[in-house]
Amino acid sequence: MLKLISLEIRKHKLSGMLKGFLYANLGLLAFILLIIFVEQGESDLTFASYEELFDALFVFVKAVFIIFASVLLCKLVIDEYKNNTVTLLFMYPIPRKKLMTAKLIIVFLFTFAAILISDVVLGGILIGINYFVNIIPGNLSASLVTNELYTIVMGALYAAGIGLIPLYVGMRKKSVPATIVTAVLVVSTITSGFDQFRLGNLAAVSISLGLLGIGIAYLSIRKVETEDIA
């Protein structure tokens, strides 16, 4: 399986996605710093504590990379069905299920790693900046850092599953725009709310959506062995 995953990465030149990962993080960092410095001196701050900063950072990162996952799904799966190149792919002496599994593992692991690394690195950069300029009120305790790391790991795991949900629409419509629009709608749903409440902050919702995405991936893998590609 590892060899097949490596072949898929080279075939689709996914190493280029690392540039997108880097640009996305630079954009997120610039956006958050802009908010922080524009509001400097105001009484009503968007990030009035480290807790609020970390919560907002996780929401932004999760939203970006769930949509990123839909783009990856399009590149690895939907495009091949849309252009019918999957027919040639399935002529190889490799089980269809194994091929599809490799593709979806790439999407899941990339999304998980991207969210985890982005949150940790961007959080560390923002903590370092605040150490010198002191514009975020409050203290950074060891318990807060520990709780935040646990939240990031579990949240990244759920989000990686959620990132597979657009596969359902993409496989039915064989459409790249439909896949990406579905991801945007999913992100809009889990980030919607008011004040400090967001639907995606509810553990039951995140777990349910994550399991839904994994279930969709499983059904897609199981179905691919018998479905008529033509």
C-alpha cells in the first residue's frame, strides 16, 4: 500500500501541493496579524485572550484545509472519472479497491497533517510575536497549551474525516465544481454560529460528520469493484 501511495503522489505530482500548503499558511498568518494590529488600542478585541486566538486559528485552518481536501479529491479521483482515464487505471493488475483506498488515504492523511502542523506552527509563531509586542491579553499556562494540543489533534482527526464528505457529491455528479462547492457548504455549516458558539465546536457534531466522511469513503471503496465505469 505504501508503494501504491508513493506512486499516486508521483503520478499526480502532489509534491506541488506543498507550495499551496505554504501559501495557505502564510495567508492565514497575515490575515490574523492584520486583525490583531488593526484592532490594537480598541476596547473590543476579536482576540481578547489566548483561548480566543487559538479557537479562531483552528477554525480558519480547518476551513481552509477541508476545502483543500476537496481540491485534492478532485485531482486524485473526480478528474479521473470525469475524463474517463480511470478506465485505463483500472486495467492495471491491481485491485480497484486498493487503488481507491490509496487515493483516499492520501487525502485523509494530508488533511490531518496539514491541519495539525498548521495549527502548531502558526500558534507557535503568534505566541512568539506576542512575547515581544504583548498585544494579546492574558497568560499562557501549561494547562492551556496541553488542552489546546489535545484539541488540535482530535479536531484534525475529525476534520480529516469531514474532508471526505464532498466525495459523495463528486462521485455522483462527476463534477469538480460540485465537489468544491460541497466542501464550501460543509465548512459554512460547521463554522456557523454566534458569539463564541459554533456548530463545529460541538464534539458530537464533529465526530458525526467525521464518521460520515469515513463512511462515504468506505462505501466508495466497496462500490468501485463492481460499478460500471463506462
